[in-house]
Amino acid sequence: MKKAYLLLADGWQAEGLSFGAEGTFFGEIVFHTALTGYPEIFTDPSYWEQILVMTLPHIGNYGTAAEEWQHEKPTIRGLVVREISHFFSRAGKAVGLPEYLKMHGVPGIAGIDTRALVRHVRQKGAQNAVLTTEPPSADLWEALKAHPSMAGQELASQVTTPKPYFVGEGGTYRIALLDFGVKKAIIDHLTQRGAYVGVFPAHTPWKELQAFEPEGFLLSNGPGDPAAMPYAIETARAIIHSRKPALGICLGHQLLSLALHVPTYKLLYGHRGSNHPVKDLRTGRLYITSQNHGFAIEKEALLNHPDLLLTHLNLNDHTVEGFMHKHLPVQGVQYHPEACPGPHDSHEIFDEFIAKVRDYQTHPLPS
């Protein structure tokens, strides 16, 4: 195996072994703590432009199969592991992870002390990094320093669908879904509950969304800085003013909050894993949730907003995990209720949303 090198913007560096694609790749380094579900993780569009460190020391032992993919191809910028498996189960059904990544031009580096690396990122924060199969040079360090920060980047345009498509023909509820990097599992949860879903590109004008005659809106997850998406914030504001049911997930949750004048901010190293405890403040119930985000909404601004209610709280660091409007059927959740991978505790968020759409069908609020 060829040598590979991992360099972080603050000077941390390590040497390992290359797998997947060869070359030089820049991105923000982040880590994920899930013990299973790497095929779903690596195809989550929210990881666009990010080099992902897996805390589980052994990755790839069951390959990757198409039914698990959340996007048509892997969306991570690069992969960092302690040990990569070149042998995998499910022969004939799956493809080996190194071959899969190489096929799609995604690099990997193995032999890294990921425990030490994750501790470093937890202390110093998520930052730009470069994964390369070329020996480090002064020019490479300069290029790394010049690489733009994730803060201020609009990335949804790079992962959204190029044109509208429709799923769930014959469904009872018409849902317009704004695709900022949607995971397949979100669409599946809607269609399983009887929805006919129109999936629209991120920049779709409000009038085009209206022409679909939706009875509810879903603003999806996705990559990048929500504050760098004024076009999406304006669309979210129009959705709120329509008084129709709306659900925002992860990035969509942040866009709804910005449309309601609640600011967002960048977390030190983000939340990425499948075991984050969240409390529903309405019922006192605790959920174990799947998460993947580097930004959050400001709690104090939310608590001081006259029309919004804090509904969900992260029990690890007390950041905002959900809110709802006091007078309109508008709700946002920071975690991923579709999980995939992760526990199924919070699937009922989709039930709540569909119930609001059902109520709108019989008792629509005047516009």
C-alpha cells in the first residue's frame, strides 16, 4: 500500500497508508462516533467537503450495498481510519469499501491513531485539513492555510437535485421537499406515511413551489453554513407566511430559525454520532438520536422570541435540538429523526408532521 499523509491547519500531522483514490484532497476534518452504519454515513450529503474520521477502530468488514446508500455516490471528501478491512462479508451483494471509494474518487488513509486525532479535534475544534498521497511540502502547507473555512460557505447548491422529481404517486398528502442535500431515508419516511413528495432543487422559486399545491413543506438536511444561504432563508420565510405545516431537519431547522430571526453559530467540533441524548421538553421523554451537524441555533435568542418555544434539548451540552412556533404549524429539529444509521426513537417526528398536514387538509389556516 502507498503512503498517505494527513495534515491539519494547526500543524498536526500524521503518516499512514493510502486506500481509495490517490491525489491531494482538502476539506474540514470532523469525526463520527457510530459503531455501525458507515455505508449510510459516507453517503450522507451533509458531509460534502468534509474529511471524516471514524472513531471505531475497524471499518469496512461488511462492505457497502446499494440499499444502504443515502445518495447515489459517497459524499465525504476523504476517510480517516485506524484499520481498513480488505475482506468483507456479504460477497455478491456488497462491494468492498476501498474499491467503492476508489471507484468514486474518494481517498482514504489507514494506520492513524484516530483516538489521539479525535482528542485533538475535540480540544482544538474542527478545522481545515488535507489528505494526500504526495509527500508534504511548504507549498502544500500554504495551500492548506489558504483553503476557505466551512463558516461562510454555501454548499447546498453542489448536492441538491438538478431538477424536480416526484415520489409516492397516489399518496394522500402533497409534500414539497426542498432538497439541500436530502437523505433518501427522509423521503422514505414521508412516503411510508402516505405522502406524495415533490423533491425540488434548493434554489426553486417560491412560485414554483406554490404551483405544486403542497399541503406541507419539508426543509431537508444538507452541508455548509446556513447563514450563507439568503435565498433559502427567504424561501423559508415565505413558507412560514403561507401558514401551512412545515418541518425543518438539521440544516432545514437552522434555515427556519434564521427566517424567524434566530441566529446560528458554528460549534467547536459539531455533533456527529448515533447516541446523542435529547430530551423532549414537552413530554419529558428522552430520545437517543442520530446527529450530523457543525452549526446550531442560539438558545438565548430562541428563548427570548415571543412566538417560539424550545421543545428539544441536547443533554450533553444543552444546545438547542428543536423548536416549534406557538401559533403556526412550524417545527424544526436539529437531530435526524430518520436516523439511518441510528436508533428509531424519534421517528414519531414524522407522525407529528403528517398529523399537522392532515389537520391542514380539514382546517386550513387563512393565509
